[in-house]
Amino acid sequence: MGRGSWLPANDADDTVLSVSQLTARIQETLADRFQAVWVVGEVTDLARPQSGHLYLTLKDADAQLRAVVWRSVASRLRFAVEDGMQVICCGDIDVYPLRGSYQLVVRKIEPRGLGALQQALRQLQRKLAAEGLFDPQHKRPLPRFPRRLAVVTSPTGAAVRDFLEVVRQRWQGVEVLVIPTRVQGAGAAVEIAQAIALANRLQPAPDVLVVTRGGGSIEDLWCFNEEPVVRAIFASRIPVVSAIGHEIDVTLSDLVADVRALTPTEAAQRVVPAADEVTTLLTHQLARLQAGLAARATAARMRLDTLADRPVLRRPLDRIRDLERRLDDLQLRAARAGTQALRTARQQLAVRSGQLESLSPLGVLARGYSLTEREADGVLVDRADRLQVGQRIRTRYAQGATISRVESITGDE
């Protein structure tokens, strides 16, 4: 086979392309042909390097597509991209020359089935709930009669006007301090969090902190779903009432607050009492107090009358004299019993003394008897055969004793 029926006639011919040249032409072709394409797929192999870019793979049942989300796009996402998430991406097809592979450069990405805001809201809610920020055990009661209120809201919105008007109508004895802040748009969340922190530094401290704004779309209310605001409410030392939007609007600020009000108007109703209701309550309590005191006075008077009729109160000394007589009787009985016991004891002592006297060896000796014992060992001699001739003996009498020597020993007569 010759030098190449399959090679160009001239090796330098333009039909021979380097890898880089071919890759560049493919890149150009794909870039021109596939611009702003929409792709749906499942996120796998998600990587988050320190550069801030996102690298992932989109797949379905039959194919895979590498994709990249540059940091400029990733930093603006309102939700966190996760493995296993179904997403819809818009971007351009590009070729990565170093690997010779094509990829989707994502310019927009949305969760499939949920909007980005809803997805971000659910993700943040799960995160904060896991930390315990929404637990009922952290909720604090509102004071019954607050003296100072702080309101974080826009000073030009309808919410603050409604709130102040209801407070003025219901209760006059309260001071209201409005802390102005933006309640919508980029950067509003940071301002709201700072306003809440400022309210907690006020001296004297407010009794209640109200965070409020009027209704709007989810985008309008979004700043009240952002993490800085939610954490600022949780960290507040002052009980917080959240009144965001209308009844159907529920934000994360509502969930973390100590009390949620459906509207700014209801917030005012929850925070301060109604003067006419308090007046009615006080009147009712006064009537109950008066009736209770009157009933107790009547019962005390009846009891006093009953006690006054008792003999102990009409003749108080009678009881004392009866006790004195009883004490005298007991004293006399005790004296008689003591004398009798002493007499009996003396008689018993005399009898016992006579018995002891009759049994005493000295008494026997006094009647003419004597005791004989060996001088050497003091053994009492009661038989003659216990002695030996020449042995010294001692004889004891009623008075005195003699020592003698045995001359002879005889048997019993």
C-alpha cells in the first residue's frame, strides 16, 4: 500500500486539523447552535469548591450531561442545589478543551415543581427547625399591661398607621417607639435584623417588640424569611410579636416569634388591652370584692354572737376556778398517797431487817455459839477429822477470838 491513499496529498494541507483546532471548531459550532437551551434533569455528583462555582451532572434514565454554574450565578441563587434534586436549567452548550467534553454552562436554574423562593423557604425552614428555633418551649408570654412598645417597620407604610391607630383607641397608657427600616427589597433583611438588635439595646427596655408590615407577594415579604431576621427575632430578649402581611401570609418570622398576629391591626389588639374591657373587668372585680367582704363581715359577726353566748365568755373565771379546785384535789391525793407509800415501805424494811438479823452469823454467836477455823489457811472447821494434832486453830466468839493448839482428836460421841 502506498504512502497513503487515505492521507491528503500535502501534509500541510488545511484539511489536517490539530486536536485544538478541531475542538475549537466543535466549540464554535455548539455555541452557535445551542444557545439558551432549557434542560431538565436530576442533579448528581455535585461539587462545591472554594472558588464558589458549582460543578454537577444532569441525568435522566438514558443519558448524562456535565454542567457548571459559575460563582456569579451561584451566589444569587435563593435555594441550595442538592444531589437528587430535579431542576430545570437554562444555559449554553460549551466544550471544555482540556477534556474534550461538552458541558452546559448554566445561567438560570430552578427547582422542578417548586419555585426557587419556595424551595429556598423550605430548605431554610428545615434547617432552622432542626436547630430548635421554632420550638414552642422558647415562646414567651406577653405582659398584660405593657408600658413601652417598640415597632420595627416602615414609617411610611399603612401597617404602622393601622397599628398606632388601634393602640391609641384601645389604651392610652403606653409609649410607642417606631424604629424605621425598609421592609422590602435587597438589603432589607439586614436592616430589619439591625433594627431588632437596636430595640434590644434601648434603655429602658421595651416591654414588647412588634415586627410588622402590610401584605404583598412572596417576593415582597421575602426579607422576613431570610436567616438574619429569623435569628435576630430568636435572639431578642424582648418578647416579639410578628405581624407580616395578611392572614394567608406565613413567614419564618411568624414561626419564630413569641406571638403571631394575622395583621398589624390584630397585633395591636394582642399587645395592649382595651380600656373599656379593663374598666368592665375592674368594675366586676370590685363588685365581687365588696360582696365577698360583706359576706365575710356577716359571717364573722354571727360567729362572734355565737361565741358571746358561751359560758366561757360570759363567766371566764369559772373555768379557771374549776381547774384550781381540781389541782388542789390532786395535790392532796398525791400527799396522802406519798405518806401511805412511805409508811408501807418502812414496815417492809423492818420485816426485812428482822429476817436478815435472824440469819446473821453474829446473831448465832451472840447466843453462845462459836466458829473455829484453821489458822494457817482460814478454812472453817466443821468436823474434827479435818484437824491434826498440834495444828493451831482460831476460835471466834460474839466478842473476841482465841488461838489454841490441838492436843488430841476424838470421834463423835
